[in-house]
Amino acid sequence: MSQDRQTAQEMDVQPEKDPLAAAREKKGAPENTAESPLCPRSSPMGITEEHTRHKGFASLVWGATPGMLFRKNRDRSLHPFDLSWVFGYNSSLAVHSLMDGEDRVLLYVSSHIVVVHDILRNRQFHLQGHTNVISCLCVSEDKRWVATADRGPDALIIVWDSYSGVPVCTIFETHSEDGICAIAISQDAKYLVTISAAAVQKVCVWRWTLPTDKVICSTELKPEFGYQDYVIFNPQNPHEFVSNSKTQVIFFLWDTSGLQYGTPFLSNQTFKCLVGQFSQSVFHFNNTQALTGTSAGKLVVWDMDNPRTLPEELPGKPHGIKATKVVSMQKESLTVLQVLESCIVTGDVEGQVKFYDGQLRLLTIYSHDKVGPIRSISFSTTLRDPPSAPPGSSQPFLTRNFILSTSDATMFHVATDSTNFERIMEEAKRAVNAIACHPQEPLVAVGSHCGLLKVWEYKQTKYLVSRIFTEAGIQCLSYDPEGHFLAAGFTDGSVYILDAISLQSICKEFQFSQGPVTHISFSHDSKYLATADENYSVTVYKRVLENGSRCWEHLAGLDSHYKPIRSILFGIHSDSKEPRLLSLGEDRQLVEYDLKSSIKDHLVVTHRDRLEQDAVPLCLTWYPQLSTESFFLTANNCYKMKLYNTTTKMCRKTLLGPIYGSPLEKIQILPRTSSADPQQHYLVYITKDKVGLQMLPIDGNPHKSSAFICHPDGASDFAVSHDGRYIFTAGGKERTFMKWKINLPALDAAAFLGGEDLIPFYNLLDGGRDGKFFRELEDYFYYVQLCSQGITTLERRQVSTHIPLEEIPSVMRAIGFYPSEKEIEEMINEVKFSKYADTGEEVTKINLGDFIKLYINHRPALSLSMKTIQRAFQILGYDNKKGDKVIDRGDFLLLLQCRGEKMTEDELAECLTTLLRGRRPREEGSELDTPDLTGAAALSEEEIPAEITAEIFVRDILGLPIAEPEKKNRRRKKNL
């Protein structure tokens, strides 16, 4: 949020009236001028400036006014990505109205972002700070303070100022490894109550305006109370709150000495009626009762002994609360329960909003046949002047408009004076996995598993057209290069080819895939369409001339892979300019097809090449023509990117890829803008939860890459605008997609500040340029020079900065990297043919700088963990009598000689002798002879147990230490 840190003086401008500000002026609300418990003159938060958590924001919060965040000059020049717009929202959480009168300013959650959306003026402001999906939120009575919490690793609680968009308090120690599932803020906005999402839930009360993040009091709940997922304060007493699960309501009382609770009993037998599951609870405005809505359409009335309004009146424990009656309100399930002034408000699964008086007598109903199950109701803060009631009329007149949000991701604005339901937003109800950008126009198409296909004009953020497919969900989308067609792959295996503008089908749908279609793509000339599905098949469709008009027909399909297909890629043959089709699978196979020779129901394969020895390739794209040699680029699950010659399929370069918590899932070259440097290219990628940008050419420099969290629960796809200015990411099960504006100069500046030449690579070495590791590397490097010239030679030595290529493996092993024979071959070929395309000559030696780059790019990006070895034993071994995964000694020796890069018997004997005897203390006076290979078999039987566990293999055979956490985990598993 550093880009939003502006002083109040920097915003001393007079733009057009904001809806919130205009409404507050119309209402005559004070703007931090009147003294109040929440906002005394000393501070807008009721605290002094030195207590402010985010001190850099103090002046901004101090001078904040309603709606000021929309007037902020948001300078994003320091960041390669700027979140420009968020589409879709989390319909399982409440939507809050920040509007007054006829304005529509909403606050809702999309993934890990809090969105403040001005509907009428079509603009958004984003509150960014969470790294996990936000799980709950609440808003203060005056709608200034917004508290949000998330679930996942390093969960946070953040309190925001809705006027300025500033995070005024961030709580890092949430006292729960699983995060928070429910949160509420007191009427005076001084206190928060949270309920953890753990199996054993913890309830905490916080005074967030204090300069410490410690809880005031807390308690753990018994699992038999059920999963408590709703909590609310008593508006008339901040020391009292209520929570409920589906089966149990809990009443809490707290003070500085502790937190106590009572759990009144209620069952179907109590009042001889079906109660149903609890949904939400509220305190009655009479302060002597509480109410709970149920799935059976009933309200449970809880009576308390005495009204409690002051902390000194708190009893020792919340006793005397009991269910006095269960009132049958309707047949439909109640989903929302609120108190508005002197009314009880309910919402149900049929989309009805009902108002009752304090005696639960019906006052009025608002309903519409297009409204689904209600998830939340939020009322405006402005009171309208009620119209004059007709004589003799008892019909009440509500003076607040409200916003309805439904569980099927639709929002309505309801004008209470006219009972008008206006749909203001309708978003995807299920996962959003498909997204594509038009190749020539500023259009983006998005498809979801609920069958909804929508097209947006993304520069003005305007919805254009949509279509709903009821038969199946949309899994993937692709525009053809000319922008005439939009192809859609569905979860039932069907393929639709649509008109790109009207979304109408131009031919009958195809049904040739036996599983969900995962990938879809057009050839460069729009003559071919290829798909891949979950059954590992590639299917090709062809555009043909029939009866004087162009139409599409099925050409052929093939089960090309035996593991999931990760990419299908069209290209162009350099000699004939005909389309070229490749597919890449997790089986490590790159398959190339001969489209020209393929005939009806027979798809011809020209080449099958295994790209990886051990790693799994995850994505594929064509590499820009930056030299005389042509390449395609892959990224694998070991954080490596590889360049392959497009003709020979030889691996020409292995490079360290971006490391941001998970491997690259999809990559695409960024189209160049008209103002961009023609020699500068960039790569766009997504990982499991991030979107990133990589400068080209790739060389392993980590400063040339940047990534931002886009979808914590998983990014499913992305698309790039035709002008290269925007990236769109789809959030899968989050049911959202996001628009990111690209700022290339920011990435260029970061790469420049990271250093030039070898500086970034020195920093990747242990200890850097001045460390012990680098000095040892220099020693090994120059020792190899001596060896190559002869250790005992008496001739004058030739001083050189290079070593022969054949010595690369020796130096790599000396510094602790043990490549396989295949990796050695790739390393040597990478250097040997590095200049062949330009000069026609092979390179025979390497200098220290290039060797360091080679080492950085080829060594494992992450160190080998005990879990990886244990996983191998899970696959290769069996369970012994003790329940441990073991490999038989004979099988172990046989695997080393018969599988993978096979070892000869002599090589195996030499290795085992060196490993097992090399660690024995040498007897005094003995010599360091070469290993006795003849005794290797006897040695293995003597020192290698009959059953080998992962721990024995690491500790006793390899002689490596096992980290303490691994030992503790092992003991814990044995105890279990």
C-alpha cells in the first residue's frame, strides 16, 4: 500500500463531489469535528497519533473525509503490476452498502482484496494487504472502519479506514495457525471479537485502538459446540456478544479479568417442534432478549435475567439465558437476521425480506421472483423523508434503501419507497477457469463452470454481451488470430465455435472428447483448431469449404500422451509457412503432428521427443527470435526454464527460472507495444497463486523477474491484451478474475538496481563474492588448470582464465553439485554449441564467470529434502513388520544396476567402498590405498542392513546428517 501513502496536503484539491461526501453533507454529518467516544478531537480513531499502528499514514487518516479514497492520485510507477479492476466477488460473504440516498457505493470481498465499488461512476478502489483469501469481514456502525481477516499461513487481521483506504491496524499474531472464520466489531468501534478456524476454536477479544496487538481475553471452545461461524456484539453493551454454529448458540461476557460463556440448551424436544439448524443471531433492541434464525423458518427467542449495559454490572458468568419460545415465522429457511432501529429484519432462501416489530408481528415484505437465496442485507445510512401516508393506512414507510446480495452471486438495490428491485451486479456462480483476449479489440471473454460466458470492453470496463450454456461448464476459451471466432471447450467434452461478437454458434457443437476439454487453440491462419482433454487426447478440427461457404469439421484425434497434457501450441513451419502443432504432457513427451498429411480420423505424428529426464515440464511457448537460432521455451516443476532448438529438439540452454513458492504453470510472450524497444521482450507467467513478468533474454538473473499474488486459492488461467498493456488472471474456484496494468519501466529499473554482469550471480552464491564458497570455487577452478597441464611438469606453465569443458563435471562435484550423466551432457553441449549458430565453431573451454552462471542455472533450485527421499521410498519400497517403508538390500543393489542411469558392478562396488569404508577412522600407519573392489559384495552384506529405510540410506550409507525437525516428525509418526 506504499503507493497510496500521500499526505493530506497533497490531496488539497476540489474534484467533483463524491457520492459518500455529498450524502454526508446532505445529512449534515460531522467530519471529525464533533467529540465522540470513537472520534475525539485528539484523533480520528479515539487514540493519540503516537499509538497509530501505521504511523506513516497518521496524517492521511487524520484529515480523511468520506469518499476521499476515490480522489486519491494513485501513483503506481514503482510497481510492474497495478491492480486495475476486480471482476466477481465472494458471494458467501456479506456485501456492505457505503452509499447514501440514491448513490451506490459498495464494499465487498474478492479473493484477498477488499473492493470499494462506486457502481454509478464505474470506478473501484482496492484495499490490498492480505496474502490469503479473506474469510470474514465486518463494518462499524458509522461505516468508517472495516475489519477483515483471512485463513491460511501467516493469517492477518487488518482494520481499514474506509474514508482514506489506509490500513490503520494490522494484527499478525492471530493466535490461530488456521486463521479466522468469524469477526465482529463493537458498536463503539473500539473492540473486535474473532473466532479461529481451527478444529479447537479459540475466541479472542481485541482492543485494536491500543498500540499493542495482544488480546484482552480469550477462551477455547469445546468441539461439541459445533463449528462457530457467526458472531455479533450486543449494540448496547460492548462486553457482551453471541455466536452460533448450526447446532449451538453461545452467549459471552467479558472484562479485563477474562472471558466467560454460557451455552443454553435447545432441542426439538424442548418445545415439541422442529427447530432446524441455526443461521444467524442478534440481540433484541429491548436488551432483554436475543433471537436466532433457523433453517426451519423459525426464530428462537432467548431471554436474559436482566438487561446489562455497564461493565460493572457484569455478573460472574452469563447465567440465566434460556430459550423461552420458538416462533414459527414461515416455511422457508431463514438465512439473514438483523435489527434495524425498532424492526427485526429477516432474509430467506426464497429471496424475501421481511420486517417485524418488537413483538415479531409482520410489518411489510419485499420480494421479487428474480432474487435468489439472500446472503446479506445492508442498509444505507441516510434517512429519507417519509411520504405522507394515506388516511387510515397502517403501512409503515422505511426510510432507508438497502442492498441485497444473494448466494448465487447477484446484487440488488432496493428502493423502499417504490419496492423497486434493481439488479446492479451478476457474477459467476461457480469456478472461473476460462479467459481470452480479442486479438485486435479491447475485449476480454470469460467463462465459468456455471455456463456463463461474458464479454467485457476492458478499457472502459463495460459489460457488452453474455450467453448462458445450461448443458455444461466452460473450461477454456480462445479467439482466432483474425478475431472472427471464439472457441469454447466445455466440461462435458463438447466444443463450441461462436461468433466473436454475438456469441451465437456458427455451427453445431462438436462432441469428440471423452473428458473435459482443458486446452483450445487456433492456428495462425485460422484453418485449424486443436483441443486437449483430460483423457490425454489431442483433437484437431479443420475449416473447409462446403457448398460455397466456409465451415468447420472434425479432422482427427489421437491419445497422444499417457499423463495430463500441459500445453498445445501452434506455430509456423519456417520453410512452408504451414501451421505446426505441438503438444506437451506430464509424461515428459513433446509430440509434433503433421497436419498436412493428416486425413479424416487419422492424425499423423512426425516426432516424439522426451524433453526431461526427471523433472516434469509444465508449460511451453515459442521463444522470440533474439539470435540466428530458433527456440521454444519450457518451464518445469524444478523451477528451471529450458531452451530447445525448434528443429533438432536439442536442449540448448538450462536457466534458473522465477522462484516464488511454486513452479510456473503457464507462460506467454508479452506482445510489444508501439512505444516499446523493439529489441526488448518480456515473458508473462502465472504460478499457483501469482502473476509475474520476466525480462528476456532469460539468463538466470533473479532481478529480471517480478511476481505479485493474484489468486491465493489458485490462478487457473491468464490472458494478455493484444497491445501488451494488460494482463487478465482467472481465479478458478475463487470465482473472480482480475485486470492488471503493466508497467515495464518498473521492472527495468529493478533489474538495473540488481546489478550488471556477474554481480547478481555472485549474490546467489553462499556468502557472495567475498565468501568462503567463492574462494573454494576459485581454488578448484585453478587446480583443474594445473592438473590439465600436469601436476609434476617442469615446463613453463601457461596462465589462463579457462578450463577445458571435460573438466566441468569434476569441478561441479567438488563444490557439492552431483549432476546426472544426462545433465552433464546438457551442460557441456550448452557451452560447446553456444556460438555454433553464429560462427560455425565449437567452444572447447570455459572461464570462471561463465562457469558460475552455468553452476547457478543447473544446480537444483531447492536443496534435496528428506521428504523427497522418503517419497522415493514410498514408491520403490514396501511396508515391513514395523510399518516402515523399506527397500530390500538386494532390490536396492539391483535398482542401481538396472534402472535409470545404470551403474556397472565395478562402479557400484567402488561407490559403496568409498562411502562405507571412507568414513571409518584409518588405523595409524596405514596408507590411503585405492578401494578394494573385490571385497565390495562382502562389504555391502556386512554394513548394509537387509532392510533399508530412508533414514538409514541418508545417515548410514550417504553419511549425511538428518535435520532435527525430520527426526522429530519421524518419532511422532512412530508414536501415532
